[in-house]
Amino acid sequence: MSSQRPARLEARIDLGAIRANIGRMRDVAGSADVMAVVKADAYGHGMVECARAAVAAGATWLGVALPEEALALRAAGLTERMLTWLHAPGDPFADLVAADVDVSVSGLWALREVTEAVRALGRPARIQLKVDTGLGRNGAQPADWPLLVEDALKAQEDGLISITGVWSHFACADEPHHPSVASQLAAFREALAHAENAGVRPEVRHLANSPGALLVPDCQFDLIRSGLATYGVSPSPEEGSAADFGLRPAMTLVGRLALVKQVPKGHGVSYGHTYHTRRPTRLGLVPAGYADGIPRAASGRGPVSVDGVCHTVAGRVAMDQFVIDLGGQEAGVGDEVVLFGPGDRGEPTAQDWADAVGTIAYEIVTRIGPRVPRVYLNRS
């Protein structure tokens, strides 16, 4: 989409950065392929546009959590290999099979629902078997793995499915020296060996997410899943910044001052008057709030930049707006307020916001809501 007039708040998405980040992850992957993970509206960046940019840069797979996301990508004309992995009973497995989407299977119930859909549809499914190597979320426990593999092979022999992948997910790849990392890698190799000895011949074997690919040697296998790295945010700020990893943040969140006014010393600001002006000053109203994804926890903490001058949210973030104390800065209605961006012009970054409110940068970018327009830059 393009901006016809100045918006009160907009997320500017640099598709050139998306392409460059995928290029960087291709270098990291070596001989392995790259899956661009575009779930959750591409971590808030816009799923379809980012998927197209990632594919243009050489991503050969797309990854999503929900069936609806995969089907939306197919409806938008994305034809690349695609994996969806978070399912509940009754999900539209027949639609996924018809759309040629790989379906992750972590338990016998899912295998059963997929094969029932296949019988109704008359077309075999592509499935990937997921093993829980220690994360404790999705995936078959090692004790249940042999039976899942056995039943999947039977379904494959009956022509109902094709087992296209074996995979798992790290718990602590952003802490590369955590003991669970080596333990999970060993558990994955063991589960993979069992499946292959039983007769599974997967097209792809994959374990590495963004931090795994960047920080854990020998975990690339046939495919890496580039999630947060696709969007240029460090997946492990304790180990390095985005620049340290050769990544560039793609999202710049920009608002505009909706009001600037002079107030006296001691003036209360926003709900609860948790902030009072310390001197006669100018307040600037930013029309962005927690309904847009600005964390309420950023009250009195969130950093912003106005014409290169840094300020902090004054008082509480409200549903639709927050205030900054401009002090003596000459700023006027309509001037840009940068909430976060790449940081190379001195503006705050998503990581700065995460640090300010005690969360992770994943949440900062992903929570930017649908009423904030995405404006795409560098389409080609």
C-alpha cells in the first residue's frame, strides 16, 4: 500500500532490508535451504508482502503457524513449499492438503485427522513429523516417537501421505552455551536416526531457528527457519546486535505530533498523574496507544525521537495516545515522532523498547496492531 496523506501513525517496512536479511541467512545456511517464517502477519510486518520479498531473495520455503495463514498465502499466489505447524482438532486439513501445504504432525490424533481428510479428498497429504527434543511444547515425546513413525509409515505405504520432513525446535538457542542446546541436538539426531532406520526418507530435516542458525554450529541440516532474523532484529541481544549478525531492522514506526502546547511547572500528565512537569515546558501529543500495540508498560519508559532529539513517554500510555515532554525543543504539530527504527540515525530500536519494558523485541514488533497502516518501501 502507499500513503496518500500523512498518517497519524504508520509502520514503514523496508522490503530491501527483508531481502538483504534473507540473503544473509542464505550465507549462514551454507548448503541448506532457507525457510522464511511469516507467521503472525510476518511478525507484524505484513505477511504477503514480506513473503514475496523473502522468496525474491531466495527463500525456498515459507513457514506459518496457523492453517489460515497458509491458505491466505496460497490465495495471494505464493506457490513455494510451505509448512504449517500449529493445529487443533477440527482444523481445515482437507483445505491444506488441497492447497499442497505441508502439515506438521506431532501426535496420532493429527495423523488420524489428516488421513481422514485425504480419504475424503482423494489426494495424498504432505506431512512433516515433529519430535519434542526438549522444548516441552509441540512435538511427539521420545517415548511416543516410534509409534508415530510406525503409523505414519503405514499411512505412507497405503498412499495416504508422503512424509516430507522431520523436525524439532530449540528451547534456548539464543543462549548457545545452555546445556539444553547440545542435549536437543543429540536428541534430534537420535530421533532422526530412528525414523530413517524405520524407512523414513525425508526431503528436509530441520532444527535451526534464527538463533540456532546464527549461533549453534552443525544444526543446519537441510533447512534453516529464519524467523526474527528475516525482519532484521537480533534474536539474541545478549550475544550480539542486529548489526553484529549482519542484519538490518525492516520496520520503522513513525507517528506525528497531533498537539503541542505550553504548560506550567507541576502540570499533571495523562491518567493517574504519574508524571508532573518539573518546569514550564511544552508537551507533545502522539496519537498512538496500546490499541495500536504500544505497550502500556512503556508508561514513563518508552523512548522516542523527534528530529534527532530523544524523549521518554511522559505519564501513562493510554488506549489511543501518549504524551512526551518536549522541554525546550522547537517542535510543531505534524512533526514526525520516531518510536523505533534501525537506530542508525540515533532513533530508538525495537530492542530499546524491549529493554525499557522488560520484554523481547519479538513482542514489540509483532504487537503493532492492524489499525496501523504498513507502508512498503524498496519494493524492488
